Amino acid sequence: MAPKKPVSRKTRRPKPIVMWINHLDLLPGDFSVTTSFNLVSSGVGGGSLSGLEIRSSTTGAIAQGGGGKGVSMGLEVPPGFLIKGVRVCYQLSNARSFISQIRLAQLQIPPSTALVILDDPTDLIAPGPICVNSNSTTVDPSAGAVSLDFFVNFGNTSDEIVIRGVGLFLAKVP
């Protein structure tokens, strides 16, 4: 048997790393959505595990002013890295209310539009607690500001979606 040929650094693909971001920075996208935080307990699941609590005063996936209902935040990525995907750790009080979409959008220059780079419409209906990865993508944050959106769909106004953590899959710019 012939010895294995070593893989050169030029042909080896760097493995994306996960950079955990502050999920408590997610802001409601319209007046029907509220977010809160309780350090002692999120109220979903057992124990004293906290998280960002998302509630809605209306049912469905459409915001009061039109468009998707959800939470959003701007992303800060270290220079020299690309965003390759998103990981969200969450828990649902009931599977009838869930995260319906993960989106990354990038501000264009001049800043009159944002281009959707990742639009993952997978319904996250597992009650959890669970961590799920989005579809793969490639976003170069040096080309413009990037926002992360989680769109939600509420089946009942008494339900709650709790975000336990959010990570970005990053890879060094080649």
C-alpha cells in the first residue's frame, strides 16, 4: 500500500468556526412583537435557563404594517472573515408558534436597498431545546452592513419562542 500523500495547505478548505453573538440584541420588527429577558427563567422548559423571549399580540406571520413578523439585529463581524451560515438555539412553548425563516441581508452602496443573501424558509417547529443550522451561504461583510432576521409565525398569542443563543459560521477570507 502506497503512503498517503500529504494535503497541501492550498487545497485544504478551512473549516468554518462558530462565533457566538449577543442574541439579546435582537429587536422586534413591529409593534405586535415584543421581546423580554428574565435572568431567572425564560418560562419555557424546566429549570432556570434564560433566553430572549419573543411574544406576539397577533397571530400569523404578517406584521401589522405588512411584511414579515420577526426580530432583527445588525451584525458585527471581525475584518477578514466571511459569514458562511447561522446557528440558532431555541425552544418553543408550543409548536404552533415557530421561527419560519432565517435571513441575512446586506446594505448596498449607496444605501438605498438591501440585498437578501441568505433566505432560509425552513420552519423551525421542533419544540426544543435545540440548535439548528441555516442553509450555507457566503456573505462578505466588508461589502456592506449585514442584518440578521428571524421571521416568526404565531399560532396563538399565549405562545412564546425563546432564543437561547445565536452563532455565525465564519471562514477566513482566502
